[in-house]
Amino acid sequence: MKTNTMSYKIKQYLLFAGISTVIFACVVIIPFIYGLYLTLTSWDGVSRNKPFVGIQNYVNAFADSGYWVSLGRTFIYSAIAVILVNAVAFIIAYMVTSGIKGQNFFRAGFFVPNLIGGIVLGYVWKFVFNKAFVALGSFISSGNAKSLLATENGAIAALIIVSVWQYAGYMMLIYVAGFMSVSEDVIEAAKIDGCTGTQSIIHISIPLMTASFVQCLFLTITRCFMVYDVNLSLTNGDPYGSSALAAMHVYNQAFVNKNYGTGQAEALILFVICAVIGGIQVYVGKKGEVQA
């Protein structure tokens, strides 16, 4: 009987998820395992030979000061971007669920930037920072204004601005779903008890929206840590490599410097760091969700 039940479950699984499992294995699992193997070789990314070097690539990765500088820069960028993305998304979500006229139109409008590819987005904003803002600044100050992308701190600030503009609309939808999941009866009861609008949000809506915060924080953390396309098209690491984030450094190490094994090892370290931070955030968030 158990054999028949197990056979039935296997057939059902293969029927509904078999193709998806094969595709997932081919696109994610097998490349990941192959990538682990490449971290143990000194492959240059081109030749057929892949000399085995053991853990030497990990030693090189830990000795690569440029990698750790770019990783520290990524931490700073991610910390600021994650806070701003979620703050802006939460405020917008509150505005478009408060019953204002045309709120569905505004929801669609705020979501549109997320549909634009990162490469295109970076080039568009590069024009805005280098041409439009410079011309506006020169007109206002009656002098020669400097582009935000021309300085180290300015380039990082530009990356943060573009990331907030791109990601806030997507996170807004998750917060909108969170606001809509809060029962109107609870809000009305709070108003009857004398709660102001701000008190109602802080003490009722936010605790009941913990799941939305967990999802949005996880998505923004992982996206910000792995960002490459916007970094490439907006700043390309300039000026003088001062805005190169960890993903760009890994790419340059593997494909520009032809140190594919070391680049793969650095990519794995970045993945582990991102997974640990994301896992801790989800664990803490879920724990708070249960307590709430």
C-alpha cells in the first residue's frame, strides 16, 4: 500500500513539476555545482585546460584587498539603499491605499520603473546626471556645475538614488497588499478608542504587516548586494574604480583579468555573505511576526 502511495506521489510530482525541476536543475543546480568545481582550478575562462589548484583561489580571494574594499562599499550602499527603498515604498503604499483619487493610476505609474532593464535605466540616468542636472545647476548657480557622477561620494549617491527609483515601486505593491490585508474593522475600532491616524499606523498596521516587511527587506537586501547592471551602465566603477561594487569587482576579476577561478571564489564568498544576512533577516522577521 505504501509503495503504491509513494509511486502515485512520484507520478503526480513528475506530471506537475517534473519539467520545472529539470529546468531548475539545468539552470541553477548544475551551474552552481560546476562553479564550485571551478573555484578549485586556475582556469582563465578561455582555454580547455583547467589545472587543479585546491583552495589557492580562496587564499587569493582573501588576500585581494580590492575585493574587500568593494565589499565594504557594497555594505554601505546596501544599508542606505535598503532603508530608503523600504521607507519610500511604505510611504507611497500608504498614499495609494488611503482612498485618493486615481490611486490605481498612481500604483501603475510608480511600478513602471521596475519594468525597465538595469542597463537601460543606468544609461538614462547617466544622461540625467551628466546633462540635465548639470545644465540645471549651471543655470541656477550661473556657473559650471559638476556632475554627481564625477566624485566618489556622488557616484555612490547616484547609485542609491537610481536604486530607490527602480525598486521602490515593486516593494510598494507588497506593502499595498499588506495594507489591504489589515481589517477595516480593526482600524475603525482603533479610531473609536481615540487612536489618531499616525498611532493607528504605528501600533496596528505595522505590526500586522510584518510579513510584508520581511519579504521587502529580503528582496531589497539580495538585490542590492548583487547589483551589477546599474553599476556598469551608470558609473562603470568610475571615478577611478571608487564606485565599483562587489559584483562588478567579481566580474572584472573573472572576465577582464582572466582569473576565473579567483573570481568564482569571490562570487561564492559574496553569495554566502548575502545568504547569511538574508537568512538572519528572515529568521528575525519571522520570529517578530509570530510574536506580533
